[in-house]
Amino acid sequence: MWAWLHRLGSPKRFYGWSGALARWAGWGSLLLGVAGLYYALFASPPDYQQGESVRIMYVHVPAAWLSMFIYMNIAFASLISLVWRMKVADMFAAASAPIGAWFTFLALVTGSLWGKPMWGTWWIWDARLTSELILLFLYLGYIGLLSAIEERDTAARAAAVLALVGVVNIPIIHYSVEWWSTLHQGATVTKFEKPSIAWTMLRPLLLMALASTLFYIMVALRLARAELLRREADSTWVRELIDGHQGGGNR
Amino acid sequence: MGDFLHMGGYAFYVWASYLLGLIVVVVNLWQPRRAEREVWRQLKRRRRNEERMNESETP
Amino acid sequence: MSLARAWGALLRRDVMLALRQRGQLANPLLFFVMVVALFPLGMNPDPVLLRSIAPGVIWVGALLAAMLALESMFRSDFDDGALEQMLLTPYPLPLLVLAKVTAHWLVTGVPLLLVAPLLALLLNLEGEAVVILLASLALGTPLLSLIGAIGVALTVGLRRGGVLLSLLVLPLYVPVLIFAAGAVGNAQAGMAVTGQLAFLGALLALAVALAPLATAAALRISLD
């Protein structure tokens, strides 16, 4: 019943279709990114209260969305890896982690940059920023565990367990931080939590979010493919691939 | 143009955010390229060594 | 041997082994006291101020002390091969894990509970808040052992897994910290604490059911 999944996930097959997907994602991300930037910086209005600083939202919110989305991907790939023993899923999870951490970091710093002119401080212990900070620790722990264990397969499986434990804890952590934040924040503005839903502002937001998502897919696939080649170096299909490219070319 | 760069007084915050975003993109574009180049170089070298050994073996 | 007796036997063995090294037991406890005692030294020891930071400080101290004590959970059994033997027994590994975690809690968590009134004294925590502090520790310290066990199992094969262990486990401890310290803070303000304690209880029930499974899976991976 799962034969099709195994076929899709076999190293050679995966290498085949992931290349095309990565290329499409790359071009898509570029086009959408340019369009998104145009609307974000030029063709959208300043906010009634926040003025031009609302444009930071078009970087901050997609980064925050992506930081969560990527962790979900890592958890999903970890589940597939543990249940179906797919090496390819391992590699995709490991490839997703660094960029996930980068987006979390971006969300945190742009959150600060957005907050400083609005709230007057560089850091505020509100629900979103605090949750993002804890998410960054989860990412760094995952990356740390992967690099600490020498045997690659053991490292991947241990990291997979960690990712699944993390994903179960994320709703609990979010809920706890939300509760804690409402208890102590009082009059602090929370309107920045929900982006404005005016179409003129939603459009750049969605464009940037889509562009970043496609960008992530491209990056993770390319990293996973490179790792795949390294690990499957002894197999025939890799040998044939190299032979076909001897004397120059890449990819 | 001046107004655009000025960003209603929030220039530093807005441009710092977009610059950081650009840095994240550039770093994450560079990483896979470097990994790919590395792997291809290694694999090609291995292949060449293998072929050299095969040739030397055939009498 | 029935499951219950196997569980009891392993529990008894671990507790007896730990009691033989009584000196080691004292370390996390002393650490707990010292960390809490350092705070007044680092600031203005105004009683009102100390009282307001007491819930958070005591609980962060408990977290750190619990993390220090985590390594001993599987270390000696890993080193002498007893852990591998446990993996080979016909008993379900999560059950054996639960026995070891319970033993670990009895030996490292309960002492924290016993010394907490002293720390409450140091930070001017009084009245009902002290009772709630003990209740939060009673619910929270088993949680720290259960959740911590997962981290220890993932890093047991590493030579210097100590700091990585902290990094792995601390984010998972955050909900416990929030609700436990929150309960004590509420008690100080004369507000209801049933919500927080109920949440801790629910987390504990969830952890007792799931954490041994994750820990067992992690052990099998680490000892492969």
C-alpha cells in the first residue's frame, strides 16, 4: 500500500523529481519576491497609526510564519523517517533546520526593530516574541543534537525523536506563554499581533509569505540533494550521474 | 526619493529589517551552492581515482 | 515476574544504589540553596522586593538543580552495560524507564521539596504561598524528571552531553516554570491557584503516559 511512497522516496527517484521542484520553487520565489517587495515598499499605504514602520511587518510576519511552518515540516519529515525508515526524509529534515533557525532569528530581530519605535523598548516579553525565542532554542537544540552524534543514522533518528517531542510541546508552550503574557502585560498594545486585513496590506504580506515559502523549499531541497549525493556516492546511479557530467558541468 | 528613504522617520528600523532579510536570503542561497560544489568536486575526484585504478589493473 | 513486581524491583535497586552514594545526592540540593541565596546578594535585599521575586527565583533554582541531577539517571547503567541488559529483557522498556525515573525523582526531586521551606524563609515568602510552593514542587519535580529523562536518553551516548542536555530540555521546561511559579505568585496575591495547579496536574498525567515512551525510543536509538 505504501509502495508508491517508498518509490517516491527512494534516493534515486527523489534526486530526480526534487531537482525540478527546486528549480521551479527558486524561480517562483524570485518572481513573487520581487512583486512582494514592490508592493511592500512602494505600492502599499502607510498605516494610520504606525506610519511607514508598518512595512517591517512584511518581513517580520512571513519570517514568523515560516519559522513555525519549517518546524512542522521537520516534525513531519521526522515522523516519516521513523515510521517508514526513509533516509531521504532524514536529510530533508536536517536540511530544513538551519534555514528555519535563520527565519526564527529574523523574526526576533525584526520584531525588536518593529517594537522599538512603537513600544519604546528593544525587547518586550509579549507572547509572540517570547514564543519565537523559545522556538529558536528548540531549533538550536535540534541542530546541536544532530552535530553532536557522530554516527549519521543514529544522529538522524535521535533528532527525529527530539523534533517529535518538540512539536508536541509547542502548543503547550504557546498556550503557557499566552496565558503568562495576558497575566502580566495589562495595557500593552497587542494590536500588532494581528496584521491589518486591508487588501492593500494583505497583498504584500501574502506575496512575501509565498515567496519565502518557495525560497525555503528550494534551499532545503538543494541541501538535501547535496547530502544525498554524498551519502549514496557508492551507488551505481550516482556513478552514472558523475560520468555523465565529467569534464565540466554542474547539477 | 528622499521621502522614500526617510520612511516617515523610521528609516533605520525599516531599512535594517529589509537589510537583515536580504542577508538571510543571501546566506541561505550561498550555503546550498557551496555544499553542491563541494560534493561534486569530491565525487568527481573519487570517480577519476577509480578510473585510474581500473586502468592500471587491466593488463 | 509480574510487571508490577519488576517495576518495584528496579525502583528499589536504583534507590538503594543512589543511597550508597549519599554525597552525590547532596550536590544538586546544595546547588539549589546556593543559587537561591545568591540572588539577595546580587541586589537590594529589601524584604518586599525579595518576596516578589521569590516564586520565580526558587523555581528557576529548582529547574537548574533538576537539570544538574539529570545526568545520573542513566549514566552509571550505561557505563557498565546494565542499560543494554535492560533493553534486552522481556519487560516493556517504557515500564522500566518509569521505574528509573521514579527512583530518580525520589532521590533528587523530593529533597528539593524538603528544603523549599528554608528557601521560602530566605526570600521572605510566607503563609499560604509556602504551601502552594510545596504543592507546585510536588507536581512539578516529577515533571522535571519525566521530561528530563527524554533529554538524557537522547544524549546518554555522548561523552560531553551535559550542556547540550540543558539546551534540549530547558525549552520543554518552560510551561512547568510558567504555571508553577505563576501559582505561587497568585497565592501571594491572594488569588485562585486551582487553574495553574490543575494544569500542572494535567501535564503530569500526560507526561507519565507519554514521556516513558519517548525516553524508551530514545534509549533504543542511543544504544544501537
